[in-house]
Amino acid sequence: MQRIGTYSLTQKVVLSLLLTVTQATVSASDHGDASPFHEPEMVAVPGGEFVMGSPDTEAGRHTDEGPQRRVTIAPFAMGHHEVTFAEWDACVADGGCEYAPDENGWGREHNPVINVSWNDVQQYIAWLNRRSGKNYRLPSEAEWEYAARAGTSTPFATGDCISSAQANFRGDLPYGNCRPSEFRGRTAEAASLPPNPWGLHDMYGNVWEWTADCWAEDYHGAPSDGTPRDGGDCRVRVVRGGSWPYDAGVLRAAFRDKYLLDHRNISLGFRLVR
Ligand SMILES: [Ca+2]
């Protein structure tokens, strides 16, 4: 449905019929003219164990990325792409989200939603869970890094370098001795760049992604079972993955940053897990 603009007219008709059926089945409690309800497209992430954080030897490393430790992760499903404006706007239209974020003149639809705070996201999740009857939530920091690495241990799932053909970031500020590439200067349509080995798009760059975890200065005392950290400073939550106006060093799988719960900006979005 999200890519309806690219379908042929016949496909649109078929799709609308299908959606009508889905709507009737899924949402008997629909209100009037609200948009049809769609769940996010999810990708199955296998359970496993991984080494979280970066080694002392990794260029650009910060002390908050250690100490490295083994973390066990139960299987889960993760958003195929960052939550889009179309997905957010459906929540607003349905009365589930009070806040309609500005798109910074870049258009809405398939662009990743920006200008949403951690608190705003809680409204979206509550709405989605009411409508779907499922348990969508923000990923833990450990789940996020596990999924971003997708079995790799290099700074990026793409290896020791990443380019703007693989991720949306300041390609003109590459990592280490890697070659420079394009800087787009804005968000890219969600999932318009190649996925990581586990089929997840834009884990590196495009928009920062909120996680569930309270901020702590390093991994001493952090859980090793993949659950979010609830100690530390819970007024501040961890964001991951870097974003379109940041250099490659910030896109590293181990890199961590943080924002206050009510902070909104044009490089900050999210994706969900369940
Ligand atoms: Ca991202």
C-alpha cells in the first residue's frame, strides 16, 4: 500500500478491493472516513548471541561503546524500514496521534517521519497496539545493534567502509581512509537504499532511531539478555544509527547518542519491533 503511487491503475483497483476486505476484517470499530489500517512491514530477526559494543582499536570509538560484552537475543520482528510519514499520518487521521510533525519541505508519504519525540512515539505505539492487538514497541539498544550488525563485527554491516550508495549520510565525510561519496542534504525515501544482510533498510543513516533504553555512560551493569536498560538517566533515551547530516563515524553499528524524551528534530525518527 505504501508504494501505491507506483502501481498501475488495475493494481490500484485490486489493491483497494483487498484493502476494503482487510479493513472490514481488521477494524470493525473503524471511525467514519479514517484511512484504512495497515500494520508495518516487519522482518523476522533470528535469535542469537553477539558481542555488543566496539573494540578499543576501532577508529572513532567512544568510551560509551564499551566494555564489549556478549548479549543473548531472543527472536523478534523488526520494521523493514523506518516508520514513514504515511504511517504516522494514518495515526493522526485515526485520532491516535495528536501531533502531526512537519516534513521540512521534503514531502511526506514514503519519507521517514522526522520531528517526533520519544513521547510522541509512545502515542503511535499505543494506537498501533490498540488497532492491531499486537505488542509493537521500540527496540532495546541491544536488539537494535544486533539487528544492525546482522552477524557482522566490522564497524558497518558493509565492512570497514560505507558509502552513500549504501546509506544516507555525509558521504563527503567518509570513515577512515574510505572514499568520499555523495551528501544528499536531506532524508531519502525509506528503503530506497539496499538492505543489510538481514533485509533491514537504513539501519545505518537516513534518520536516527529512538530505542527504549535509558541513557547510561557505558555498559557496566547493562543487561545481557537483550532487554532495555531501565537504570541510568531515564529522562534521556538512546538513539542509534546516525542520520543524513552526520559523518560516517557516527553511523558505526556501535555508536550511541541520546536525546531528552521530548526532543524533536529533522534528523530523528524511529522504527518498531515486536
Ligand atoms: Ca536509520
